[in-house]
Amino acid sequence: MEQAKKTAAYRVVADSGGSRVFRFYCDISGELCCVTRPIQADTEEAALEIAWATEGKWEFNHCPQCGKYVSSAMFNVNAGLCLDCAPWEAEFPAFCHQCGVRLQGATPRCCPICGARLLVDGTAGGKGAVE
Amino acid sequence: MSEYDLRTKKALRQVTLLEYGFGPETMKLRKICPECGRANGAQDTHCTDCGAALPSRTLYDFYLSRHRCCPGCGVAVTSIAEYCPECGARLPKAGVTQREGAAV
């Protein structure tokens, strides 16, 4: 079984005083999201644990589906998943994605013609998610 | 923020997402430095942190390159969509998803 990812992608810079500075990056876009203060610890692993727990993880969104740690820009807050697992959907769709009918007025949750859910939030297991 | 007409629910939602750093509008305003990973403005040509040349494409272009898109209006669509929810265009069959590596 694949082990769950513990931190976002990172680079470590060691300074002359024995401290380490960690730079954490978004797992999708590679955006630099956090640069930690210099951290003193016996090993790099111990320093990483402190850096991640005290500073790094607060700057990221964790995708429960794929385990990636991503920046806010790469996170779909509506679905609670990263954008690789759930791309942004039109929150106020003008057409039904399944039958193509034009939606009038306030956007309903489901298509009035075919019954398809209009926002699938990356959870549509198969074609035609009908409620 | 003045370009938004906040009288509509859609525009208000866009501004809220932008304020918290989420959503397509945020991605359109960002470029990621391929050298140091710093987020720069979409109008920048060089990284404000390390001076490296920035790519011409924004974070939104990078996002689109990883998803199935509508050939009509260009928005990303889900893999199950048969019609574009924005413009109503009939979409080609799913499964032609272009995936690229991370920007850095």
C-alpha cells in the first residue's frame, strides 16, 4: 500500500549555524507557499517535522482524494478537493452539462429536463449522476 | 475590483473567491516563477524575487492544460460533461485529457 504523503514538496537550505530553512511548494503548480524560519534540530527529518507542523501545513490545502498538498489557487473549495481531482465548475451554469438545455432564471440544483445534478464537485462516479 | 458589477450574485461570488485566493480569477492574475516558485502578477515579465524570466502563460493557462476544455469558449469542463455549461456547445468525447508536469 502506498504511504500517505506527509508534507508538500520542499527544498531545504542549511545555514552555517546548523539551522535549516524549509521552502514548501504546491504539489500541482510548484508555487512557493511557505518559507520557514531557521529551525534547529538534530536531524533533517526532525527539523522537517517541526517546520511542517508549526508553519508549513497551515499554508496548504490537503486533498483527501489524492493526498496532495496544494495552494489555495489550486484548490476547489466547493468540492473540498484539489483542482486535479475536481476542476472548477460554472457555479451558475447557463446550460445543463448532460442534456444541453438552457437553464432559465435562478440556477436549480438539478436539471428540470433530465434530472442531472448540475454541480458534480468532482464526485460524479459515472455518466449521468441523477438525484 | 471596480470592473465587477457587484449587483449580480455571480460577480459577488467571484470577488469573494478572489479575496481568499481561490478560483479561476485568482489563477488568471498569477504567474509562477519556474526558478524559485514565487507567485508573480500576470503582467510581470520577470520574477520580483529572483529576476528570472517568467513564462508567458498564467496559472490559469497551466490549469487549463491539465483539463478537458470546451472547444467553443475554452473553460475547463468535467470529464462527464456532454455540453458546455457556459456556452452550451456540444463537447467532444471525454478522455482526451492533456496532462503536463508541475510548473516548477
